[in-house]
Amino acid sequence: MISKDFMKNLSWSRKDMISTEDLNPAEIDKIFAMADVFKASLKTDKTKLPYLKGKVVVNLFFEPSTRTRTAFEMAAHKLSADVISVASNISSSVKGETLKDTARNIEALMADMIIVRHSSSGAAKYLAERVKIPVINAGDGAHAHPTQALLDAFTMREKFKGDFKGRKITILGDILFSRVARSNIYLLKTLGAEVTLAGPSTLVPREFEKLGVRVCYNLEEAVADADAVMLLRIQHERQSATHFPSISEYANVFGLNLRRESLLKKDAFIMHPGPINRGVELDTPLADSPRSVILNQVTNGVAVRMAVMNLCMHHK
Ligand code: CP
């Protein structure tokens, strides 16, 4: 049940959600507490909540998406906002309109919030600095995907009963090109978890150790004491060179499969932001096993995005 004081007690200063890098523990708690309330509402009734009534949210996606875009749309609908999704291939960006002009025109059309996904790192921040309405980063290049990391941590929090201290999380795969990995590293470190990054050395440079994480090139070692293992796909679309001999070679050395399940702790769970390349980073029997919380992540994505949209829309 959402109390009458729910919105009155809301205090949030961020207009935009660009990165998890500078989110503090109190802000993360606030997002999770609100997502808890929204998740309960999503589970128990189909009625809409009134918090974004009369607001117009524009989804501006310049890269493909299934989960993020749909979750933002569902979140906006549940909060009573109107949603307009602009398909980049039929927008005027193909006629040469700049990203800044596109966003400022959307603002001039009286939109109240922009959700943006773009292949360029920094695109969301660039826009946020050029429009007065809130901008939520739905993934910018290899830089950040803050709501993905928030829904990942929200899912872990449910499994860890709220306590991240000393929890060991291994992120395995293409770290170099992953905005999901970067956003998770910052968020999980702030929450007190211990993060290990694993994969081929070409995709997991030692420089990541500067962020306070462990870097490991041996799969057995990387997953042995993990409480959660997050698999990442190889992001061919961001790679201009080959970083390992072949996909089958990668699967042989770093793929998580039933044969390797015995390397995991009894209670360790498996995560993936999607889309999964089945048979490469993760085999089907494990992806669909009781260890997998992959679809829980997707479900939680709606509640977490409702919280982020609601907070940013009502920033003070
Ligand atoms: N995790 C994620 O960003 O998935 P989509 O590309 O389908 O949005």
C-alpha cells in the first residue's frame, strides 16, 4: 500500500540519471526503497499509479533494445505518463539533424523527460546539459548503463537480504566494451561488495584494477568463491579488431556451461543483462536453471526504472 505521504517525503536533487559513478549510498537506498514499493504494486494490481499523470516521456533510442526500451515504456505507463518512442531510423537524425537539435526540438514539443540510448559515450550527459527536462541514460557507448546496474544490484539485494558487505560478485566476459560492467563496478563498490572481473586479457585490461576490483584471467579461480556470476556477451558492434581467436575458442575457455557448474558455490546465482548469446558466454541448461535470476532482473527493471523516473521527474 502506498501511503498518502509517499510523494511528500520524496527528496531528490538529481535532474538526470547519467551514471552510477557518483551515486551515494543514501541515493541508492532511496531508489531501492521506492522500487520496493513499486514492485509490490506491480505484483498486486494492474491499476496505474498517478505520479507522472499529465507528463510526456520520449524514448530516444539510437541503438537496438528489447528490455530497456520496453521496461521504460511499461514503467512510464504504470506511472500514468504518456510515452512516445522515436525510432532513430525514421527520425530526422538520418537527414543530418544533430543529437542536440533533436533533443531541443523534443523539449520544444513540451516533452517532460527524455530517455536516451546512443552509441557514443557521453551522449546522455551532453544532452542533459543542453535541455532543462530530465534525461535518463539508457546506455551510452561503452560508458554507462545506470538503470541496468541499478536493477542488477536490486536483484542481488533481494538474494543477499539487503547486505552487500563482503559479497563477492564476478563479472565475466567482454568488460572492455561494456557499459554494464562499468556501471556495475561503481555501484557494487559503493554498496560494499567485492568485484572480480574475468575474461581474456584483451577484453579485461589490468587498468581496471585502479577501480578497486580484482582482475582474473582464469575462469576456475574467478568463479570459485563468487556469490553471483554475471555473464556478459561479446559486443561485436563496438569492436574494430578481433580480441580472441574465435567464438568457439572463447566458449571453450570462458563459457559457463553445465560441466563448469561444479566450480560454483552451492548458492551462487547467475546473472546476465541480456541479450544472451546462448552457447557462447552461457549455455542454455544453466541460463534456464534454478541458479539463473536473469528473468528476475528483467522484471525488476520495470520497478527500478519507475523509481528513477519518478525521482528525477520530481527533483527539487
Ligand atoms: N540489457 C539491455 O540493455 O538489454 P537491451 O539491449 O535489450 O535493452
